[in-house]
Amino acid sequence: MRVQGLMIACALGVAPPAWAQGPGGGAKPDGWQVQVGGGGLVTPDFRGSADYRVRALPYVSVKFGDELEASVQEGVSFALVERNGFSAGPLARFRFGQEEDDNRALIGLGEVDPSLEAGGFLGYRRGPLSLRLTAGQDVIGGHGGGVTELGAALTAPIMRTAAGPVLASAGPKMTFVTSRVNRAYFGVDGSQAAATGLPVFRPSGGLQAAGLNMMLIAPIAPKLSVVGFVGFERLLGDAADSPRVQQRGSRDQASGGIFITYRLF
């Protein structure tokens, strides 16, 4: 199963302040936090696909204070600097690859191996507002390029239940990539053109996509929460102009899902 890591990160990463509070809300503790759970996710079959599928996925999140954050969806980050609402440090994130048998529209286009992006992040948090910039370069020869993401979110309680406040979060996100990333996922070389009938296309880098994500976190017990989210993303630039998208896919990408999480401690 080749789940698009970016889609999941967009969906689950829109509200760091709310998510950090955990089920039941309240102040963020200084020690370890571990959350586990699972749920269903609806995403395109591949980046740029017009077809969708439902996947069952686990959720695991480990945090220590404000410094260390690690999850299957968002990778591992460590805040070396924290001052006046700003934080910065190294980041590493795994991104699943892409196989021809993911969808018939990929037949003849080859495969993209999984990637491990190593880089860093810069964050800012003030009241309900959070901003986050991440940048990483593939170091294991998957897509072979660099990915930079810029996101913002506003988070606020909208009601209260017996188990705690219900939190809502929403914000935009933009993705910038190098030419190697676009060529891996949206390019068509000579051999691929011969195998598929698509025209040769050699994309450059730049702004690849922009979108909006929304999340709702509802506690149903002191350590148990339901998390629902929806997201929309529009491919831009050379990614949107690719024959893969124009003839075999869609530039409009939506995602959504629901998870149940349990805070172990």
C-alpha cells in the first residue's frame, strides 16, 4: 500500500496547538505524551489522481514537552530553539513511494521509490495562531529532490462536553518542490511516452500545490477522542500542466477521514 504521505500530513498536521493538548484539552504537560489509535482515510489513489480509495490506518504519536514530536504521519522533529513563541530544529520525514499497480493510470509510468526527507522546521505559536515552515531533502534516492511546506492554522474551542472542550482548527498550506520531485511524480520521459502515448513532459520546480485543511477534535472520555478532518488541495504550476494530470488525473485533490485516539499517558 503506497499511501501519499503528504496527504496524510496535511490532514493531520493542521492544528498543532489543539492536537498537542490531547483528549480532554487542558494544559500541555512537560513530560511524555503517547497517543495511539486508528481510523479511516479517504485520499486520491496517487498524487494527481482522479480516483479515490478508502484506507484503514493506525495513528501513533509520541511527544516530550515542547521539544520532541514523532508520529507515523509527520515524522520526527526536535526543537533545539524555543523563544518568544518561535521554535526551530531538525526534522526527518518518511514519504511513501508510488507503484504502477496503485492505479491503471500509472501503467507505463514506472515507479517512485520511498523517500526519507531530512531537513528542518521553523515554527511560531501565539494564542490561537500557529505557523510552520518545513524543508527537507530526500537522502535515500526516492524522489531525489527537496520539499518545502508552509502552513498556518487557527485553533479555538467551539463547545464543551462532559469530557472537555471540542476544538476546531483550520488553515491554508502551500507546497514547494524542486524539479526532481515534479519530474518523479509528474514528468514523462521518452520511454514513458512510448509506453503510454503521453507527450514527453519535463517539469521544473516551484509552487506545486496550495490548499486548505480543517480539523475537529472532540473528546468522548478523559483519554479518548474522535478526530475528524477534511482537506482540499489544488495542483499548480507544472504539476497541474502535466499530461499525467491533464489526460489521466485531476488537479483538484481532496481528502478526509475520522480517527479515534487514546492517550496512554
